[in-house]
Amino acid sequence: MRNKLIAGNWKMQGSLAGNPVLLNSVAAGAATLPTVTLAVMVPFTYLVQTQSRLAGSACAWGAQDVSEEAAGAFTGEISVAMLQEMGCRYVIVGHSERRARHGETDAQVAAKAHAAVEGALTPIICLGETLAQREAGETLAVVHRQLDAVLQRVGVHRMAQTVLAYEPVWAIGTGKSATAEQVQEVHAALRSRVSNADWVVGAGLQILYGGSVKPSNALELMRLPDVDGALVGGASLVADDFLDIGRAAATA
Ligand code: 13P
């Protein structure tokens, strides 16, 4: 039986003055949802504040990217060890916004996932196709290619210490979620790819869906057999919406 994880990706949003209200509400809500894990992925500059607000609460936290390097002359980068110092449990790697804007390759994303696992952080590894790729019938080929890079680098046994997030690029921030059928098809394909390498790891792997998840579509998505939670962008900035999605996960 896989537990559900509802992770908020704040992206480049928030403020020192405004965050406490949201963090306190999410912490209070997490206490009422013992069967679901809630987590917030905040900008690096808010990790100190997030740690001090959420320490001891039922809500976990993490960052939105990490370096694949351990330490050294890597200007502007943040290491796994630094995130550990901030009490992070999770880190997002390979978000499509970073793949597109920063040219992150499958190999680099896999290296980041590997570094996170080595440092006992749980990477939330994002995969997903563009609209052009979907329309060309390439969806499964694309997500398999992205997954295979991680499988090769991390090794199937240590995939048990990772989380996958299927985020079709065309569904992110558009208000238009993938349909239940589209989501289930890709999640089942990802799980069976991992199961083919190791059945136990595949069966236990948490696979999140991301892309315009909101209270109105959360229950349908969370009820899908291979969906183990959500990676939530916009709706994670509104405490009531984020917690409603958490409640949908608890109900499903
Ligand atoms: P939205 O929920 O705003 O579509 O963002 C999804 C996402 O990219 C989460 O990582």
C-alpha cells in the first residue's frame, strides 16, 4: 500500500512577510491529515524561515533544485549537504521549467537525483512531454527516455528512495489538467518500466501527477490506481486549496 504525497511547488513566489500565514496554515492542516504526507518546496531564500516555522510539524519541506556537485567552485549552486542543513526532506529535480530554461539534460537530471539519494534526500524527479511530443504520439517514448537515464544512474534498488512526478508540460500553469485516462496511462507505463527491473521497487514507487491540479479535479486524479499524490504549483500558494487537495488524497 503506497502512501500519498501532496507536494507544493511554490516556484519563484512568496515573500518573507507573506509566507508565515501560508506556512502556519499548512502546518495546522497537515496535523489533521495523518494518512497523507504534505510538503512544500520553497525558494532557497525561504528555507531558513520554512525550517523554523515547520520544524516539529507534520509538514515536510524541501527545495526546487540542487547541484549534482558536492562542493567547490560552482557559483550560484546549492549542494545536497546545504539542503540537509536546512532540514529538507525532499528536492525537486528535472522540473520542465529548468529543463527548458536552463537546458538541463536527462543525464544532468539523473546526476542530481543520484546526488540527492547519496545524501539521503528524496528527489522528486519530474518527467513529462511537451504538447508537440504528445501530438506526435511520442509521450511514452519521451518519459521512458527520461526515466531510463535516472534508472541507469541511480540503479533500480535505490529508486525506492525516490519519487517520480509526471508533469505534462502542456498542463503546467494552463488550468488544463491531463485527463484521467492520459494520467493513468503514463503512470502505469512508468511503474511497469521500473517493475520490469525490480518488481518490489516498482510496486512501492510513489508516482505523483502535476499540472493544473486543483480542488475541483484532485479527487478524480487521486483515485487513479497508479497516482500516489500530486505536485501542485499555483494551488499550493492558497492554503485552503492546497489542503483541499490534501483532503482529496486522504479520501481517495
Ligand atoms: P500548476 O499546478 O500551477 O499547473 O504547476 C504544476 C507544476 O509545475 C508543479 O511542479
